[in-house]
Amino acid sequence: MKYEIFLQLVRGETTINAAAEAAGVDRSTIMKLRQVAGEGAMAALSASKPGVGKTPRDVELEAANAEVARLSEAVKELAVKLTLLEGKGGSGWR
């Protein structure tokens, strides 16, 4: 589903608003999906070497690096949200 949304955005078949409405998510979710997919595609293209096949280890390493990047972004977002919540609510969590 995510890949299809990304392709529709790239092809100009849909807008961010329309994709968010169709998927039942917030616009920011679609914007993040587009950003992450675009960065992943660019990283894959820059790492690829025409005519040279990848070993299974290379493929696994790329997948692991992509997962690390995705999780890093999630942790950053959660840290920002936590900081904002602590700023609003005082020291209730300590």
C-alpha cells in the first residue's frame, strides 16, 4: 500500500491530500512516506553499480541500514514529542 501511494505521488496520479484521505491518515504521514521512500530510492540508486550483482549479504546489510534509519527517525520524533509534553505538563513523569 505504501509503495503504491508513493508511486501514485511520483506519477502525479494523486495529491498528498487525496492520498491521505484515501488511506485514512494525516497529511504529515503521507509527506513522511514520500520523504522516506524518496531517500531510500536515491540511496539504493547511488549504491548500485550497473552490471554488478549484489550478494545476499549486501542486500541484507542494505535492509538493516534502512531499518536503522527508519527507527532512528522514529526515535527522534518521539523525543521531540516527549520534550513537548514535558514542557506542557511539568514534571509529572519523574
